Amino acid sequence: MAADPALKPPTAPQKEHTDLWHGEKVSDPWFWLREKSNPEVVAYLNAENAYTQAMTADLQPFSEALYKEMLGRIKQTDLSVPVRRGAFYYYSRTEEGKQYSIQCRRKAGKDGVYDGKAAEEVLLDQNELAKGLKFLGLGPLVVSDDDRTLLYSTDTTGFRQYQLFTKDLATGRASGPLAERVTSYTWASDGRHVFFTTEDSGTKRSNQLLRLDLTGRAPELVFEEKDELYRVFVGRTKDHKYLLMESQSTDTWETRYLAASKPTAAFKVLLPREKGHKYDVEHRGGTFYIRTNKGAKNFRLVTAPAATPDPKHWKVLIPHRADVLLEGIEPFRDFLVVAEKSQGLERFRIRDLKTGTWRKVAFPESVYAASPGGTPEYTSKTFRFVYQSMVTPQSIYDCDMATGKQTLLKETEVLGGYDRSQYATERLWATARDGAKVPLSVVYKKGVKRDGSAPLFLYAYGSYGFGMSAGFSIPRLSLLDRGMVYVIAHIRGGNEMGEGWHDDGMLMKKMNTFTDFIDSADFLVKEKWTSKDRLVIEGGSAGGLLMGAVTNLRPDLFKAVHSAVPFVDVMNTMMDASLPLTVGEYLEWGNPNEKAAFDYMRAYSPYDNLAKKAYPAILVTTSFNDSQVMYWEPAKYVAKLRTLKTDDNPLLLKIKMDPAGHGGASGRYDALKDKAFETAWMLKQVGITK
């Protein structure tokens, strides 16, 4: 898809701007694009959108066909699996033609089971809330212990600035906003006091905990986190006995706790923060269950009396294992469920707390994704989990914790006659240049030739210790059915292979993330899964940084790139402490005020390493109101690259000027249309146009 010579791309004017970094004058003539309220900036972004629209006009029939194809596989009117919380079963449902879900509940039957004939109560209809709005993000729904009042939050801009509301579930009357810029919230057990955290208006760091008495008093500041490396969040233990306030930086965590029945008392520090010590807490029967990395890189689980939780009272329940990451725990009255990860795969084990015996939860496939599905009832005898693979649609199971018996409650229906036997998934291992083995999750339609002729879509993220799961995707079927192989590279920077996998892809080892991706791509070409002119890649946010870095390093290796909301202007962002993605990120990327870290980061920063050479076809997508990666990063990146690239391949910027967030559009149909466009563009780059 060569550029139409009759269509000229927009040119962003260059304006003099110089920074002094470590004694060096650094020029950035596109710095002015940060001026969000400047009409010239808006005009330039609109011009980029118009250029993209013109350059992809011939793509619209294919994009529309893909949208209809993807939508045709989705059951538009659907119902989630009801989950019990107290006297009610809660669920959500969707209706054909409506952008958003409807949150509902029904009273449990006399024997505690779900009664589909009980009267439905609509808690929130997001479609009604969204009337007249172009964007509506909805935060968690939290019901008071007496089942009478709902706490919820909404964002109408995409900038992730949530307002807090209550709703009387008897009268349907909503009140608020009670607070602005809310990041988390929970109830005390009295149904009268609400605890919530808020973020700083400039840096968006979640830094304050407040207590609100709903009888009419003003919110009271309970705690303020002064250290800019930390963010605070509030919640409750599984048994609802305690309120927990967590202060977390990348490498150090601290928890304060308060009896939920004593909301006006003071929080206590469970274990004082200690550099490098990460721990979190649950409670059961007067005992704190503490997941800690003290002397245990991949975490271990210890218990301690709630009255004396200090280390001298610890008892080891699960010891540290070098090859198993202890990701989390879920305590019940009679059982304990632990979520673990090993060799890039999630797994669960269940401990019978009466007998002390362990039971593994078995899964049928060798490559899959599994996650806790939410079991709010502390006294539950079953544990709900979500299972899927790259060929198995998302499935909801209840596991009897005493017997291990699994009951399938629902498998996501794929309309149009999906036959999973026509597809295959497998795990490959690419060897990185330093010898590390990088897991790759692969899915394809059977019959694909292994002669290098198949197009291949390679995706990765590789940051913050967030592991990528080998899950199912309905839109992905449109790629597979056209002969494209789809691969997730579980590169360093995530946690697929344990905490060390994250450590080896951050700070002064961040280059491993990029070289792992390149080595994975080279492996797939060498093994004839694809060839360089058939290989397309995608990543978003920190994964967009990945896209920019690998495209600078090996532009010859990739045919096309989709870089979504990309963190590409690393140095300008990390040198500006007033921005959301800065001070708290020093522990992930490095502090560029330190010369060694500055030099290292500058060596891979995509914007700073653009050069005069040929690049693959590139599509950059973002939102004007993105709060995580500011719009100007991708805008500056495109503007600069236009002055340097020596090829005729398309370079397109598609920016949502209407309210939209880091995740794009909020409505499900709008989001699917965006996915269809991006899919059509990527497919066209490898010659697939229908």
C-alpha cells in the first residue's frame, strides 16, 4: 500500500524549543504540539485525521465488511453468569443495539440458589447514564453491607477522572457527585461511612484517603501519601472484617488496616514500608494471610495473628519456589485458593483448611489462560474461575473446593458456526541472544503452510510485570480465517516467568524487552512461520514504546506496525515531573535526572532515535483525551518521522478528537468499529483485501 502521490501528508511547523539536559542543549521543534488548547495544534491533528481518512478511503468497504463479520459472531443480547453477594444475585446483561451493559440483581431464592423468576432490579443502566454523552466510563459497583445503597463512579471525558455517586436502591435516587477524581472506594460495615481515595489534579497520582459520613458531614482527610513514588488505594478483606489502605510503589508496598466495624477509629500500619519489600494482606478467622517477597523473589505466604502481625510471629504456609510465582490468594471460611504462575501459565491450588490437604485445579489444554472469576461469598463452597485458550472461548466454571469437581456455567457463544477443531494452538520457545528462553503462544487455522508464505501477526507488551495471557478473541478469528498466524511473545518486562522476568526487562535491563521481541520475530522467520514481508506487529501503551523501539532497531524485519496510544517520547515525558507518567515511573524506567539512567533511556527512546532511513508501514492510533500517554507523544513522533523516513510506505495518525480514553471508545460497537478498521489496515499491508 504505497502512498498516493496526489495526497500530501500534513506538515507540522517546526518551532524553536531547547531544553538543557545534563549540560547538553537538546532541540525539540515539535514540543509546541503539547499546547492542547492551541487552535493550531487542533488544526494539525484534524489535518492528520483527514489525511488518514483520505489515504484509507479504499479500505472502508473492507473495514465495514470486517465489522459486520466480527459483530455477526457476537451474541449481542446476552446475560452474564449471576454471582451471589449476600441476599442477592448480581449480573449484567446486554441488549442488541445498545452500546453499554445494564447492571442488575435478583433476590436469592429461599434455599440460596439463583431464582430467575425473582423480580429484576436494575442497579445501573449505563445506556441511560450515557445519553447525550460521547464517552462514559464506569467504575466499580460496590453495594453496602445492608444491600440498600450502591456506590459507583463515572468518567465522561476519557481522562480517567471519576466522580463518585451513591444510589438508594429502594427509591432509585442517585446522589452526588460526592467527590471528584476518585480512584478507589469502599464501604464501612455500618452502611453510613464511605472511604475513598483521590488523585492529584495535575500528576494524577492517587495520593489521599478520605472518610465520608453520608449523614451530611464534609469528607475528612484520613491519610495523605507525600512520597511521589507511591499511590494509594482502599478496599476490604474477603471476609469484610477489615478495611485495607495500600500504599504502593513499583518495588515497595505498605498496608494500613482498620476494623470495618469501627470506621471512625485510626488505621494502623501492618508492616512499616521497607525498601524492596512488597506484601499484601488478607484476613480469615483472626489471622492475617500475608503474601510477601521478603527473602522470596517470587513471594511466599505466611500467616500471623491479627493482633501481632510482625515477622517474629510469622508461620510459613507456602514457601518460596524459584520456578513458581505466587500471584495472589483468596481465603474462604473453610478453604484457601492460591493463584500461581509457572512457565508462562496460570494455575490454581486449593487448600482444605480443616484437613490441610492441597488440591490442584486441572485444565484440559497445554496453552491456556485462567483467572479468578469472582466469588464474593466468604462462606462459599465453590470457587469461580474463568478459563479460555486461543481456541476455546471464555468459559465460566464453578469448582467444588472439597471434591475438585468443575461445573461449566457458561461458555461464550460464538455465532456463525465456530468450530474449534479447525484451529490449533501451541507453545513455542524462542532463544534470545543471551540464551533466555522466551515463550510464544501461537494460534492458527489448520492447514497453514510452514514455508514462510503465511502472514503473521505478532503482539507483545513487556512492561510493569504485566503478563499477557493466551486468551480467546472473537475479532481475531477474522485474521485466522484469512490464513494469518497470530502469536503473543511473552517477552521480558512481564511476569510470565516470575518476578525475575520483570526485573530483567526494566530499568537498566529494559533493552532485553526490545531484543526479546526482535529475536522472537527472527525465530518465527527462521522457522518459516512467516517471512519479513509477511510479518505485522502490534503493541499499545508501553507496548507502543516497544513498537517504536524495535522499528528503529530493525525496520527491515517488519512489514507493518500498529502502534496504539504509544509511549514514544520517553525523555520529554520522564524529564517532566509534572506529568502523570513520570515520578512514580522512575522505579520502572529509571530516573533520567541521573546521568547513567538518562543515557540508557535515551538510547532506546523511540522519538529520540528516529533516523533518516526506510521504515515499514506504520499506523499510530491515540485519543486527544488520553490520560496515561498524552496525545502529543504519538503526534510528535509522527510529525518528526515524516521529515526523516526515506520510503513510500504509509505513515498514518488516527486520533479520536471526541472524548475517548487510553482504551479508546467506551461503547462496545464503537470499539469494535475501531478494531475492524485496524484489522483491515493490517491485513491490507500483506495483500489481503477481502
